[in-house]
Amino acid sequence: MPESHIVVEGKKYMWDEETYPGETEADEAKKKYEADGFEVQVVNEGGEIAVYTRRTVTEIVLEVPPP
């Protein structure tokens, strides 16, 4: 079973909790995540292919009740 997270160049990536049977399926998942604004790492360890993702917060929206 893949690690729940990895650190690459000081950035933490979380496992998407799927193992992929081949590079093609992992690449499809990678493209979908990238289209949604995620940074992606694909790791193949011992025949298990895992996709790790991270997203940087670019905007914080605070809802403040009216006075």
C-alpha cells in the first residue's frame, strides 16, 4: 500500500487513495487533477502506481456576518 503522503522539494503531496493498474490510467488521472488546478506527482513503487496531489491556497474568503 502506498504512503498516505510524500514530500517532494519541500512540498507535501497527498495520495488520492487509488492504485492504478498501468501508466496510462495514472496519466489520465494526472491530467484530470491538473485540469482542476492540482500539482501532481505519479509514483511507481514495486508495481503499484499511485497519484499524489496538492493544491496551493490562492484565495481565502471569510464570511463575516453583517453588523
